[in-house]
Amino acid sequence: VALLDKGDISAPSCNDCHGNHGSVPPGVESISKVCGSCHVINMELFEQSPHKKAFDENNYPECESCHGNHHIIRTTDKLIGNQPESVCVSCHKESDNNKGYFIAGRMKSLLDSLTVMDNYAKIKLEEATQKGMDVQDAVYSLKDIRQIILQSRTNIHTFNLEKFEEFIGQGYDIANKAKIAGQEAVDDYYFRRIGLGISTIVVTILV
């Protein structure tokens, strides 16, 4: 789609995966190796994950099981989790009391919650900015959350909830501190206004 329909010449073409001469459909393992030639970190994380052993034992294709082969599924947060449209529920079922089902749901919940916290912190900082308060340091710190979310999506390939929580927790700390900074700035604004009002009344009475 990217190459033929959108004209994106940087997108892979047939020979990027199949080679130039003697082209044959790649085997189950070689597809993942081809994907890993560009997506190195994702491949390395997957190979260290518990899914690697399970996929090998059952002869499941790796990357293409979740992302497809020719019609590559566009990666969004909807792929992860235990909602009906996620790819996780194709193997992990709640009815089986499956650990993977609950881990997938927890990872999705953490990603969604960080996005909500990030947006709320931005709203508070915007309110403070509109009132003329200096919160630029807090605003700048939120830029790190975007990077943490991107890296967290990559770290999902470890399928290790403990490591995932530890990494994404950095984003929660940043968002919480930014939210507090925004709220304190707004509170300080109103405190100054009250102080100014009281001072004005006192001066008026004295005059």
C-alpha cells in the first residue's frame, strides 16, 4: 500500500524480502529474519521473550502472526490488550484463566493511562500559561513522555510485565510532576490575586 498506492519509495518492495534472483516465498523462520533486518530491536526483544519458545515449539510464524506478511497491519495500541480487536486474544482467552490475557490487558491499561495523564498535565500547564505563570520547564519535561510511550510500544515485545511497568513508570513520574507544577502555578496565581485584592483594599482605606 505504501509503495504502490501512496508512492512512498522508501517503503520495502518485493525484492527487499524475497531477494533479486531465484525468488521463492520465504520459510516461516526466514520471514522473521527479514523483518529483523530492519526492526532489529523488536526482533531481539522477542527472541528473549517467553513467546519465542512457545512459537518455536508450535512452529508458529513470529512477526507475521501479529503483524501480517504482505498486508502489514498498521501498528496502533489497539493491537495490544484483551479487547476484541487486539491480536493477543487470538491465542489468549479469559475463559482459560490465561496469564497472557491479563498481562496484555494490563499493558494496554498502562499505555492508555499514561496518555490520559499526559493530556491532563498538558491541560493544567496550558491553564497556568494562559494566566501568565512560568511553567516552561514542566512543559518541556512532557516531551520525554512521547519518547517513553514510543519505547514502551517496542518493549511490549518482551512480554515481560515487570520490566514494562518499570520502564513506563518513568512516564507516570514525569506526568505527575508536571501536573503538580501546573496546579501549583494556578494556585499561586489565585493566591497572588487575593493578596493583591486585600492590599488594594487596605491601601484604599488608608488613603
